[in-house]
Amino acid sequence: MTDVENSDVMIELEDLTKMYPGQPVPAVDHVNMRIPRGEIVVLVGPSGCGKTTTMKMVNRLIEPTSGRIVLDGEDVTKVNANQLRRRIGYVIQQIGLFPHQTIKQNIATVPKVLGWDKDRIDHRVDELLRTVGMDPEEFRDRYPKELSGGQRQRVGVARAMSVDPDVMLMDEPFGAIDPITRERLQNEFLRVQAEIRKTIIFVTHDIDEAIKMGDRIAILQEQSHIAQFAPPEEILTAPANDFVADFIGSGASLKRLNLTRIRDIQLHADAPVVDVNDDITTARQRLRDSDWTALLVVDAERRPQRWLRPTDLKRPSADLHQGGLPVDATVEPQATLADALNEMIISNAGCVVVTDGRGAYQGVADIDTIMASIRAMRAQVDEYYRAAKLLDIEGEVAV
Amino acid sequence: MAVDLVDDVALKDEAATQVSPRHRTQGLSPARKVWRYVAMPLFLTIVLVGFYLYISGQELDTIEARQLTRPIIQGRLTEHIYVSAISTFFVVLLAVPLGIFATRPSLQRFTPGIIGLGNFGQAIPSLGMLTIINLFALTVTWLPSTGTVPAVLALVAYSTLPILRNTMVGLRQVDPNLLEAGRGMGLSNFQVLRKIEMPLAVPVVLAGVRTALVINIGTAALVFLYGAGGLGTLIFQGFQLRREPILLTGAVLTATLALLVDYLAGLVEEWLTPRGI
């Protein structure tokens, strides 16, 4: 287990135990965990392992039978539970937006209870909607049923952040969303988290999600016994025991695609790009000068618009404003290689365009880029095993 | 390097925003929307006008003519509405809190008893209930045994169940995830009840109130037995004196009143149902 420096601990669980009456064994048995400030700690494990119970004891939706919860140095095991919960953001899988309230009223729930004035609430609601990438003008007065699943999830996150809590609990927050939207929301959430640096306890049963989202992962066995608590790299390269190895499953190296982010790899920066307002001869010239088979058109804000092939440019009526194929595969720098690969496979072009937070063009990644990265990873893993083997031999020699 | 462009655009956009109708009437054509509101009043008007013409065309004897005057009918109608309204008011005051009480997790042990009480009220025939209340009032000295007070008591006892049951059902059908979300963000139990449970239970509770109203208007036809008047007086007199026009007037007015009140309560229900559900 990787231990965490004392000074930096935001949440500390000490011998936390939940015993239900009439049950022979505790549901959660003496959990000890230190959660560093500003990190996402993922609790992952098979269903029934007590991960949700453990999480719900932190905001005391489930009262612990024994043990202590220390939040930012303060023992909160016995304080008023409602006041404690107002300091902790809470997102559940079913989101739980109140259907009879508008988006704004939903987000304003806790600020209202805390007696904020109207201007402050209005301002905060708009700010939060923008943070989660929704236009306040368009959405604040809508009702939850007028939103898509992904939009509801965003509002759920915004609502949990309404009073800017230092700590957030998320119980399978992306569990009920289709895979493609889920991936986008995960990336978006990581982007938001990079700015807000909340301390987050995140529960999931999906090891891939855990690897992607977690700064640290706690793999839990029955009764919430911690099998391993470590950063994802360590869990993948050095599983603590057979349970962890089984839980990660086969293809641990493939899973490492979830660890490497687009921003960490070498992109193709030499793609021929033209501004949509450039003239067509410039475009033809650029494409001819490159060894690419298509040309990327970007708008005035450098947001990718469409791919144009030589045939699209050859026509006398050719126009940079139309034709070609729309750019449908874009990823942001914090997307993982797995996301990029996924986009690549379902897109109409065999590559993905990388854009920054505002949507401006940064580069292009293709299958070769990703292969190169996989090769580097394999080399690392091989090295690790060689190192491990060497250690074993030395150990035997010593005996 | 090669950019392999394939001419099919994969569907990968987030599901388009679905905007479902805000109100039950939205989505209907304008003509049907108007019809929905106009049909019942129109029908009742036709019935009343038709009935008026029928009675006017009859030769009324002295007894009939004496009963079927405007002040008498108006008086009976007012008594009827008064007793029904008062008893509905009290039954709401009694049954809604009882329903809330019975659904609190900490008070679940009282639930069967409360439901049993409501069932008891409705299982007894209305006439029997009137008798029981009358006997009860006779033994309790401070309670008048005739007039409006025992009448209202009987109606309240008789119509508690629909409101009680609907309040409980309405509160129980609220998605438990919403309650967890509310509690998880630090709302107190009372705030969860007031801000989440009650607004979401309103449509079902109101449906119960509507049923109770209609039951009360029907049962109020019997409160003449207490000397509390009402349209039942006309029915009973017409029956005893074998004067059909009087009996019919009482019966038609009671039925029309019940239908009209049901219609109006429906409008209120629609108006009070929170948007978004």
C-alpha cells in the first residue's frame, strides 16, 4: 500500500466498520484509508464488496457502527449529519435531478438552504453551467426531462459543486450513460477536475473507468478489505495479489491505453491545414507540398471543419466552405489513447484530430502514433518483469 | 501519411435533446384542447336546460308547485354544497397529515392501524355511518346529535380513506433516488418532505381529494336525516309523497353537482400539478 504524507490528507478513514443487525459478518470491516487532498480516489471491486457502503459512510448517509471519519483534520463522526453533507458534493448514478424543478432550481438547492441571496445564486448557477459546458441562457430554465442523459449528468455534477465543496463523492456517476457519451463526460470531468482540484471519492465496478479516472485506486474485496491501494500504473504493473490480478483481468497492457493521454504522445503536426477563408489555389498548393492524402480546413478560430481530398479540390467549382467530409473524430488532450483509438475506429477518417479546450486544432493522431506508444509501453513492462525476475533469483541466492 | 476517408458518417452524437410535452394538453391540436375543457360544461348545460324544459312542461299540483320554487331549491342546493365543502375541508386537514405520518420510515409501525381506520370508515355503508355517528353524538353530551355538525362528522369519517390512501401512494411512488439525492446534499427530513416528496405527490393527493369531494356530494344527499337539509330533502319528499318531479329535481341536481365539482377539481388538479412531471 502506498501511504500518503500526513500533511496532505483530506479524508482519513480509521477502522471504519458497518455492521448490519442480523448479519453474521460486517458489511464493511475496519477500513483504514488516507485520501490525499485534490486527488480522485476510485473505490473499485466486485458488486457486494461494500464499496458504496464505504463511500456513503463518509457523508454518513450510512452511519458507521464504529471507527472514525476525519475530514480535513476534523473528526466528523459525530457532527450534525445534514451540515456535514452540505460540505460534501454528492453525485449518484441515477443523478436524481428533481423533476419538478428547473435546472437552476436544482443547482440552487443547497445555496438556498444556506440562505444565499438571489444575485449570488444566479451568478453561481450560470458559472457552474458554463463550467460543465452548458449554455446558461439555453438550459437554466429547462426541466430535467427536457435534457438528454449526458446533459442531466452534467447538471448533476454542477449541483454537487454548487457550494464549492472541497470533497465530492461520486457513486458510479457515469454508469447509466451510453458508452460514447460516457467517455466524453469522463474526459470533460477530468478537464474540470484539473481546474478545480477537488478531493473525490469515486465508486465504480468498472476497472477501465477506475484506471482512467483515478489518481489512486483502491481495489476492494469482500467487506471492503483493501486488496491494493495504489496509483493505476502500479496496480497494472505490480498487482499485489491474485485477486487484484484477476480483477484487472487479461490484457493489462491494453488497459494501459487508458493511462496514457493524448497530450503525452507525439502528434503529427505536419498535416496540411488551410483557413476556410484562404483561396483554393493556396489549398491545392498546401496539399501538393505535403505527403498527406487529404487537407484539413479550419475556421477563423482554428476549429477543424472538414477534410478535403484531391478529388474534392480538383473540381472547378471546388470551395473550401463545402464538400469533403466533416471532421467527426476529435479528442481533447486529456483523452486517453483508448478514447482516441475508439474515435478512430468509428470515424470516417482513419485518424483523430486533437483540439484544445476551446476546440482549436492542435495536431492529428493516427494508428501509427498509438502503435508507437504501445510499443514503448511493452518495453516498459518487459523491463519490469526482467527486473522482478532478477530480484527473485537474487533472493534465492541469498537463501 | 494517408488519411483514409470513408464515406459514411458514423452516428456518434449525443442523443438529441428530447423535449417532451410540458403539459398534458400540449401536443393536442387546438380544437381538441378546447373540446377537452368545453365538453363537460356543455353536457351539463344541456342536461339542466332539458330537465328545466321537461319540468316546465308538466302540470304541477299544489304540493309540487310549493316545493319547486326558486328559493327552496336554491336553499337546498346551498345546504348541500355547504356540508360537502366543509366536510371536504376537514377531511383534507385530517387525512393528508395522517398519510404523511403513516409513510415516515420511523413511524411505519402505525401504518396498518391508520389504513385500518380508513378502511373501517369506508367499509361501513353510508347510512350505517350516519347511524353510528348519531348514536355516538347522543352519548356525548357536548356534541349536537342533529344538524350540520354530526353531518360533517359522518362525511369526514366516510371519505377519509381515498385521501389517506392517495397521500400514502403519492408519497411512496416518489423515486427513492430523489430522496437519497436530497438527503445526500444535506437537506433535513422535513426539507426533503416539503421540497421533494410533497410537490411530487401533489397530483396523486389531489386525485384523492377529487374522489373524496365526489363521495361527499353523493353522501350529503343523506344528511337531511340529521335535519341538515341538502338536496336529499327533495329526493326523500318526492319519494314519500310520490311526487316524481320533486324526486327527479333532487336527483338530477345532485348528479349534476357531483359531475360539475369533479370537472372543476380536475381543472384545479391540472393547474396545481408541478411543471416538469
